[in-house]
Amino acid sequence: MYTSWAHHYVPKFNGCCAFLVNPLFIFCILKDNKLQLGNYRWLLLYFAIFNMACSLCDMLVPVCVHNYRYAFSVFTAGGPFQEYSEFNQFIIAFRCSFIAATYAILHAHFTYRFMVLFKNKALAKYFMPYGLILTVLYCILHMIYWVITCYVYIGADMERKLYMHDTIMDVYGVESTKLNMIVALYREGSQNVIKKSIIGLVANTISSVFCVFVYVTLGILIIKKLGSNSLIMSKKTKKLQTQLMKALIVQSVIPTFVSFAPCLASWYQPVFGFELGRAVYHTSSVLVSAFPFFDPTAIIFFVPTFRKRCKELLCFNFPIKSAANSNAKEEIVNVSAQVPS
């Protein structure tokens, strides 16, 4: 299904970039001997693998957001799971659960950075393998929670699909009854449908707001600790912790703007019964696809060792280095030649 050029091509472009940057990021982690990341490297590797899984899901299950009057909807806009079936209806709910998993992974990163500063001995003793296993289970629980809300409570039944029928047909030329959809209907529907829609959206809202609150709180505590005089740590280690914290702040800001804010706007705009336009709805799904690409880029940018490794791998500064070294040698020769005997 073709919706618009940006909605059709930008997520695919972001996905391709994610499959270029994340393997590069993995290579930097595995080949690093300078930073000595310790157990944190396993969390970063898990993070990179998740990013690629998220991009793969974006490309296999492209979604489109479309709101109409008092209804919010998401439907599959192409790919191998476009045709309606109960399994494909589950797949779109599974696709949406990656939003929750993103928050869970951020919690893991902030918790690790917090424990490095406050409970470092316990972290070094128990993180491998228990901490990493707990991190994976925590993400899975978040995903299960969202699958239940998106499949059971706001998964589109026939009543909700018929409510969206005319607008979907007018805009996209497709029968809504043949689509895999998630629809939250706030008014102009049966009491049961409205009740289930409200339960599903409130449950997802509570989850999202709680997740943002947790990593913002942990971030504030970490920043305060890094800036205090009570922190017993070498300058080199403290510098690395500050670099990683800067990257983590950017990593948390990205989903806040590309996931949290667009989701809340899309969910609650129909409550007031007005429409923002197709461009705004398409932007929501386009922005979500940018997360797996920009997140590893943020770490590479803020950690100089990773940045240098990427430059060396891509051969960006070999000619410059050679030229600089030869110029330096010439200057040394010239200077030594001018020194009187």
C-alpha cells in the first residue's frame, strides 16, 4: 500500500542505515581494548542486536497511523503480513510492543550506569549472567504487556473497522475490513468497545509515562553523583562515565521525541474530535523508524574512542595522518638543520 513518498521510503532508508551503523558499533565494541568496558559491553551488544531486530520489524510490518473523528487507528501498510488474519493481527500488536521494549532497554542502561556509581561491587559480581538475563526478561515482560493491550483491548473488531471504513476507503482506497488494525474508539460506538479502548490506551499511557519518569529520575541522580566531590574514581574513569552519560541522555531524548510524544499526540487527539492532517499521522510512524539508527550513532559520536575506531575502519583519516606525519618530519628536519653546531 502506497501512502506517501516519505512514509514509503524514509523508514526503509532508516532501516538500511541501522543495518550499517549497528554492525559497525558491534565491531567497535568487540575490538575495543582501550576503554575496558567490562560487562557493560554485553549490554551494548544486546542493545545493538535489538536495534537491528527493531528495524527488521519496521520493514516487515510497516504501519500507518490514521485518526478519524473519535477514533485512533494503526494498520499494516504493506509487507508480507498485510493480508488480514488472526495471526497477522497478532503480528501488528507484536510490532507495537517494540516501543515498550525500547523503554525497557533504556531502563537497563540507566540502571547499569546508576549501579556503577552506587553499587559497583554488586554489579561486578552479579551482572553476568544474572543481570543480563534479567534485562532480557524485563524487555520481554514489557513486550507481553503491550501485546495484550494492543491485541485484546484495542485490536480492531468488526465494529471498529466499520467505523473506519469510509475514511480508509476515501484516503487509501482499501477496505478496512481486510486490514490488520488497532483501533481505539472513544465515542460513537458500543459501550463495550469504548470501555475496552479506554482500558487499552490508559494502560499503555501509564506504562509509557512510568518508563519516562524512571529513566529521567535515574538520569538526574547519576548526573548529581558524577558532579559531586564524594565520587572516588580516577579521572580517566570519570571522564568515560561522563561521555557514556552524555550519550545515554541523547539516547533517552530520541525516543521521547520520536516515540513517546508522537504516540501520546496520536492517542489523545481523537478525544477532542479534531484532525491534524495526513502529514502528521505519517510522521509518527516515520519518526519511530529513526530510533534504531540514531541511538548507536549517539554513542559513537560522544565516545571519542568509538569515533576514532570508526574513522580508522572507514579509512577516513589515513591520508590525512600520512600527510600530517610527513609534514611533521619535514619540520623536524628543517628545525634541526637550523640549530647552530
